[in-house]
Amino acid sequence: MASHNEDAGNVTPQLNEEPNDESKMWRLTEIRESSQCRSLKLPENLGVTKISSLIYTSSGNVILALASNAIHLLWKWQKNERNSRGKATASVSPQLWQPSSGILMTNDVHEPNHEEAVSCFALSKNDAYVISTSGGRMSLFNMMAFKRVISFMRPPPAATYIVFHPQDNNIIAIGMDDSTIQIYNVRLDVVKSKLKGHSKRITGLAFSHVLNVLVSSGADSQLCVWSTVGWEMQRAKSLQLRGQSISQSDTRVQFHQDQTHFLVVHEAQIAVYETAKLECFKQWVPRESDAPISHATYSCDSQLIYASFLDATVCVFIAGNLHMQCCIIPSAYLSPGISNSNIHPVVVAAHPEDPNQFALGMSDGGVHVFEPLESEGKWGVPPPLENGFAKAVLRSSTNITKKPLSKQSRVFGFFGS
């Protein structure tokens, strides 16, 4: 991958030489060394493989992970002199919590190739319970006792995505590998509805409590919107790229804080959709020669998007216009031997209170927490939108479109070959 600054410099128009701040050239913030940001690799459990799912609890002092070998890991930051707020931070190492019994929260597995199964979990709003699966039966765990309460729904089909209903912790939506979505009442142990509209396994689910809808995405690269009143499908659309159907791959969805727009993440694009008409509002696309996108998520205030790539690069976008303002190169957080390997982020999680903190779950089982330097306070500086220079840079250096463009007219941005 070529230098982002090089690419930005190649497309930057020349300014009139005037002795004021506006004449300074804007450049993408690029973090190449560990001294340029605060990052922390969390204490490891050596028996853990790839991190499949990662989340902060709503309290902001705990990170929970699920590894592909069905083991759950929990890191907790204590309140002390070095960490007066007791919140997750990259400045103080947390404790890798282990129950006194020594028995970890471990999912049932469906032999023989359980590590190839889809692992996923969902955390209840009060952080008290987690529903989790690793290709076998689903399990309900008590987070305080760190142990299984019940198991249910033996495969086939296996669950591939789980999300709690925003207004009822007893209701969960479960995406299945047979392409259906099951609306399940945990307390009554009954499937209330089975939604059919996808042709391949479900890879993403997100509720909007404002619009009373459930948005689903699948390995068929299709988006569907369902009413949560009667569970009927309201509309559906396939992802598009350069006028052609996009390649079939996992697609994730996440609602913006406004609950009317949602983020769509695919290996070949990051996009923002308007829910009512299911229209693509904005889109960002890496160049064909660059590493695929592995995951992305909104910051807690939905002002930023943190995106990871299969070459271990992490980029920070302005959520409102999908303009890139910061890029973290693997050498900034991985040792030289690791940064040149195939190890990469699998999942990105955003802190629930600090919009500038995020965590990466890695393909080797590691988890890294990131924050900007205290002296900086944020991830880079966005282009100054108020002048013509910025508009010219944005037209030349970003991959954003408000409607599909032809291959000839699409401009690819910072990523180099």
C-alpha cells in the first residue's frame, strides 16, 4: 500500500502563496509509529484463536470478546489512581478476568470443524446477559456469574447473527445460515415469526426504534427492511457497485445515532443508506488493487467511522461525508514480524462514551485498544470545507458518490497499489 500522504499530495491543487492559515496545504493524517497514538494490546489468553466478535459493555469499563474456538474473554478496567474514571483506556492495562472456578464461558460447538463455524453474540442493554453461539446451540450467559444459564435452538440451521430488540430484552432477532431470520422470545422459548427474503445466510441485523423496523443484510449482498409491528418485508435492494451487482460477501449493517440512516459495510465498499426509501446516500470505495475492507463501525456519537482492512490498515472517516481524515499503518501497532504477516483486524468495536476510542479484534486472537494522543485529542483534522481548495481536494481525493458513477468517471482516493 502506497503512502496516503503521497497520494493526497499528488492530487492537491496549488494554492496562491498568501501568508495566512488557509494557504496551508491540508494533508491526510498518517500514523506510522507507535509514538503517534496511544495503543494497548490487551493481556492474552494463549488458548484463544481468531477474535470473531468484540463489544464494549455500555458501562464503558469492560470489553467482551468471542474467539473462533468458542471461548469468551472479558477485560475489565479498575478504578484506581492511574485510572480515576475506571473506564476503558489505552493508557492503563485491564485485568483479563477469570472466574474463581476457572471455567470460562464457552459455547457449544458443532463438530468436527467448529472453528470454521460463524461465531456471534449479542449483549443485553443492561449488560447482564449475553446470548452467544459458535455454530452449535445458542447459549444465554449471566455476565455477573460468567456462566451459562440455558442453551436452546440446536442446529441445523445454525445462527449467524444475533441482535436484541431495542425495547424488549426478551425478544431477539436471529439470522440463520439457511437465509431466514427468526424472531425469538427467550422467556417463552418460542419463535414468534420466521422472516424469509434472503437467498444466503444472514450476516447483519440492526433495529431502529424510531422507525420500528429491522434491517437485515446477507451473504447474498441484499438489504431488506422489515416492519417490527407485523414483521412484513417493506422493501429490499441488492448492493450495487459501478453499475454491476456486487460480489457476494458478508455485509454488515448498523444504524446511525439518528436511527433513520444506517451504515453498510462490505469488503468492497462503505456506504450510508437512507432507510425510508432504502437509497444509498453516500458511498466510499477502495481501489481494485487495494486490500478488502474487513469491518467498520460508527463511533459512539456517529460522527466518525472506524474501518479496518485485510492488510491491517485502519482508517478514520468523517461519517457525514465519508471523507477520510486519518490512517493508521500496521507498523504503528504491530511488531515488524507481525506487521508483515497475514495478521489483520477481523472486527472493530467503538467505546460507548468516548468517540475517539476504538478496539480491534485480530485474526491471531489479539485485541488492541486505540486512542489519539492527549495532545491531539482527535484522529486527524478534516479538510477545511469552507474554501474552494478543500472542495477541489475532496473531489480529487475521496471515493464518495451520491449516485452510481460510470467506471470512467469514478475517482478512487488515497489507497495506492
